[in-house]
Amino acid sequence: MPSAFFRHDFYAAGEIRDESGFGSGAGVPGEDAAVAHATESRVHRITICPGEPGEQSFDVTLPRPSSIDRFDGISAWPKLPAEQQLEIGAIALELVVAWFAEELASVPGADDRILRAADAADMLLLDQLRRAVTDALPADVIGEHATARIPSLLGQVCKGCGCSECDACEGGCGWAEPDLCTACYDKVEPWPKAPA
């Protein structure tokens, strides 16, 4: 019986890493199956029955995810007609005022009428804002066949895991490069091609 059913070598910064184990023939260890969506042109060499007669090796190249699509409201806003800017702006201002009224009216002893009316305004204005923005933006941004986009005001979003300044990885992370966190850096950094 071979010492390992497969050997899995992959290459980073000149270092060869080896994962060996027994399997049913699936080939790629679970770690890499889990992060396969977060790799770029990373060459994995899978060796079946290493060191045994009939040993076979093959290379697998896994794709790297592209950056997450973003929506830049600052560049979109000036392109809207003045009447749409006025409608969206007025609704947004009133919505924030309603939120503030809800906060003030949520403390003990506050006027229940204010809380009731502010809650109603919150629901109404959110619906109006959604309708006004949907009407104002092109169908490829908001529409049945639109691509999901993340608002640019969120700042950087990791292309590997989706974390941001507002939602760091468990244990913490930083930015290794634009739109790539330190927790994902080793997973998605393109690695040199495996030697022949």
C-alpha cells in the first residue's frame, strides 16, 4: 500500500508546500476546495500514488476572483436630472430626520406619538427612496438583470472574502494590497508556476 494516496504540492514565494493524505480519489484536499474561489493562476500539482509504480501527476490551475463590482454614487449623482436629485435628496434628508426622531422618542418618558409617527415615516420614506433611486438609475445598476454592486463609500472590499473596514475577518486583518486583506493574501496571491 502506498504511503499516501496523493501528494498535493503548491508553490508560493519560492517555497514548496506539500499536503499528503489518503482519499477516495477526489484528489484535492479540503482546504483547497474551500478556497478555490480565492486563487489566481495558482498551479497545483496533484500526484496520485507518489513513489509507486504507475504514479501519475497532473497540474490544476485555479482562477483568481475579479474585484467586486462597485457603485460610485458620487459620479452617478451629477448625471441625474435636477428633479430626480431634488426628490432623492429631500427623501434622504427626511429619512435621517425620522431616524433621529425615533432615537429621541425611544427613551423612557418620551412622547409615544412621536415614536409612532417616526416609525411610520421611516417605513414610508424607505419605500419612497427605493422607488426614486430605482427610477433614476439605469437598469444595469438596479434592475432585474443587474449585476450586484457594492457602494463605493464602504471603502475597500476584499476580493477574497468580502471583508471591509466595517466588518473585519475574525481575529482581525488589514490591507495587504488594494481590495485584498491580510487574511486572504496567502490564498489569493498569484504563485509561480510549478516546476516541470
